[in-house]
Amino acid sequence: MAHKRRGTLFVVSGPAGVGKGTLNKMLFDEFGEQLAFSVSATTRAPRPGEIDGKHYFFISRQEFENRIANNDFLEYAQFAGNCYGTPRSYVESVLDDGKNVLLEIEVQGASQVMARMPECVSIFVLPPSFEELERRLRGRATETEEKIVQRLAAARGELECAQRYKYRIVNGGDLQAAYQELRGIYLAETHRTD
Ligand code: 5GP
């Protein structure tokens, strides 16, 4: 007889423009009954189409600092001039409930989670090359040149952190192939006996 197990925590990182959001959404579309996405808090302004409480909880810097002081975040970090944090109580309660949780977070926050919860499954999504990443990021055209340059610099630093992760996936343009890799990791890791 199967007994109820604690959920598995997945941590997915990768530079902006690598397609991690799309891959994670595909995973959610297939496994959404057992998998929850954690909605982060951020001090960044919403982009067109982003909904408060769905994509992020958009909060002020003061509110962000209050939450740090209350120990409300499982992890938090600064990225491209804004703060981002994962709500601890949500993640803990979903895992206790036996569901899996996916965090889509940048590398500093991911390091904090790996240190605090070493059993987490960390996955890094890589672009086939830096040039391709730049092309994709510019193609998105949702950002100013200054922000794009900032994000490209962050991406260079992030790529150097890839080896800290348990798994890596290259999204080389064939989204289905990259998804099959992510799906394989998800299925294997959610069937472990330990
Ligand atoms: P964006 O501004 O493009 O939505 O996100 C910028 C970066 O912050 C992305 O790498 C995203 O994964 C990351 N991020 C989003 N939420 C969190 C969070 O709660 N904590 C950390 N550390 N990074 C986050």
C-alpha cells in the first residue's frame, strides 16, 4: 500500500530568455494535480499582462523588508535591481500536504534553498550558447536596452553557477526535446523510495 509521502521540492534556474518559464508551464500542464507553483513576492513593477497574486505578489520595498524581518521568506535575493522572495509558509504547507512544489528562482536564492533543504531537486536550464540567449532576450522586446544589458550581465554570472545544480537541461531550440528531459527528471524524482 502506498503511504503518503512529503512532496518533492523542485528548484529551476536559468538565465532570462532560456525558456524555463515555458518548460515549467508544460510540466504544470501535465502534472498540475500533484504540482504547485510557488508565487514569489517582488519589488519589481508588473509587466503588461502580469497579474498580482498570479505571476507575483507585487509589493513595496518596505513591505519586502518587513517580510524579511518576520522570517517570512524561505529564500530571497536581489536581481537586476529588484528584490524577489519565496514565501516560506506556502511552500512548507504544500509539501506537508504531499504535493510537489516548483520554484522558478535565480541562482543566489537557489543556493539558499539547496543549503536549507538539501533534498531539493535542483535543475538548471542552459541556452545552447550565449549569443543565442542574447538573440532570444532581445526578441522578447518587453524591456528597455538598459534592462537588457543588465539581464545579459546577470546571465553570464548565472551560467557559471550551473554546475552547482543536480541536473542540467539544454534548451537548444527544440522545446519538446528539452521538455522530455525535464519530464524525465520530474518522474524519476517523484518516484524515489527515500
Ligand atoms: P523576472 O523579473 O524576469 O520575472 O525574474 C527575474 C529573475 O528572478 C528570474 O531568474 C526569476 O526566476 C527570479 N525569481 C523570481 N522569483 C524569485 C524568488 O522568489 N526568489 C529568487 N531568488 N528569484 C526569483
